[in-house]
Amino acid sequence: MMPVNSSNQEINVSDLLLYINCPRRVYFVNRGFELFSEVTASRLERIILKELSLNYPEIVKECSLNADNLYEELEISLAKVCTDLPLLFPRELACVTKEIFEDGEARARAKLPEIAANLRGALEEFGKEPMLAALTPVKTEPFLSSERLNLKGVPSKLVCFEGAQVPSILKPGSCPQQGVWASDRIHAAAFVMLLEAENGKEVPFAFVEYVSFGLLRRVAVRSTDRREVLKICREVEKIKAGVMPERKEEKFCKECNFSEHCVSESSLMSKFF
Ligand code: SF4
């Protein structure tokens, strides 16, 4: 086993998310392996919907009082996003075929009715002004870092809501019936802690936007979440210093880019230890 390096490498919030998926993924990514090999239609769908969600504030602002035109505005915006996408992600989309692009676009378009219905529902429940406050960034992708936490990261945006500046993260995956997924809670907690370190005052909550559904969830960060962030940070530090974590059979193993190396490195290690 490689010696543990005592000088800490700075940890990124994205390392924490990788760790939650599977600790070994941190090990491989830290050694320069690519997390994704190709852009599939489903990954493209997520990229499109995430990009579309950046236009929600504009769309909500433009929509009529009864939000009748919401769906049309979303459709117009989606078309623009798809036109602009190759300019925004030239490297990632360089090898994407026309078929995959069209498939990704069609998949994203199929989500629009649900997104429109949920945005309309939230507008009716909370009103336009609070919705706009929760969606509109005061800063987009700000860089946050804390020497004390040995952590850095870039939240999707900061918004000003009920007088507080809070982080908001965009999630293109599935959405729980209520609240947020446990991993999203940790993701939000990490940015809350970074923002607190940056601004020197308590950040009461964060937002998680489930962009494939047009749903916005508010999450109050608890001490247990903060404790979990610190715990994972310490584990990631060890992995970055050279410790390879135990291989656990994860639900992601089948579609994991590292499966080949993961098995061979495990059997190699077992020969020596
Ligand atoms: S193959 Fe499984 S255990 Fe190995 S890195 Fe991927 S998800 Fe983790």
C-alpha cells in the first residue's frame, strides 16, 4: 500500500459526491481516470435540462399571471439551449452523433409537460415574487473555499431568499416524493459550510432544484449533515494520499467506467496483502 501523505491535498465538493457513490471512484478519478467515457442520450438529456433550468427565472418572469404560456416559453427556451449547446460544451460534445443529439433533445422535450405543471403549481402555491427570489442567482457558479475545512467547490448559484444569501444546487436526476435525497443533503451541507466560512455568518438553508421535474426543495442543514461532510472529507483525504478503499459491490459497478481496473487492482492488491 502506498504511504499516506501527510500534506493534505485540497478536497473538492465533487470528491464528496464521488465518495457517496463509491469511495473507490475517488481513488480512480484522483489518478487521472476519466469518469465518463462518452456522452449518451441520457447524459445529454441531463445536460440540456440543467442548462434549460438556468432560464427558469426568465421564463417565470415572462409568463402571464395564470401561467398559460409557461409550456410554450419552455419549448422556445429548449430549442435555444439545443442550438447553443455545442458552443457551450465543444469538447464534451465533439464526438456526439446527430442521432444521439436528437435522441437527447427528444428525451428532454418529453419532460417539458411535467416541468411546466410543477412550475405552474409552485407559482400558484408560493406566488411569482418568492419563486423569482428562489430561482434568480445573485451569483452564478461562485468559487468557494475554506482553508479550515480544506475544501473548495462551485455551487450552481447563490440566491437571496428571505434576506439570506443561500446556495442552490441543480440536480438533473430523479426526485424524491418529499424533501431531498440523502446525497443531495450532504451536497447542500458542504456548500452551506463553505459559504459560512466565506461570509462568516450562519447560512440557514439551501435549495435543491430537481431540474428534470421543475421542482425546487428547501433543505435545512442539520448538525448530523455537517458531521457527515467532515467525516467524508477526512476519508477523501486518506484516499487522495494513496489509500485504496475496500471494494464493495455497488449498484453502480455494472455501468462504472472503472470496473475493469477496479477488479484487476483488487486482485493485484490481494496478492501482496
Ligand atoms: S467498479 Fe464498483 S467498486 Fe469499483 S469503482 Fe466502480 S462502482 Fe466502485
